[in-house]
Amino acid sequence: MKRSYNKEVKAPVYTIEECTQCGLKSKRFFQDGDYVYRRSGKCGKCNGTMIITYIYTEKPITE
């Protein structure tokens, strides 16, 4: 008989940033203080402004 245990599994949270000039998108781990439409730095491609456009979590894989 297999027992089921209630384990708390933390799912990773990601932040998507997008450049306002060239449209470059990047994905990184969420950092405290992130919120949608926050200016998050300079674009590595064109030196434009990066804006946070999306924050989400991915469901962990459980067996």
C-alpha cells in the first residue's frame, strides 16, 4: 500500500522583461520588488528601457 504525503513544493516564479524600443524579451527568476510595468534596467541589445510585462509561476512536475 502506497502512502500519500502532503509535501509543500514551491514552484519557481519567473519575471518576463520586454524592451520598449526593440521588443527583446528575457526571462529571469522573480526578485523581491518586481511588479508589472516596473522599469527593470537597460536592454542588452539596443540600450533601451526594459519593462516587466509578465510575472508567473510554473507548476512543478510531480510523480
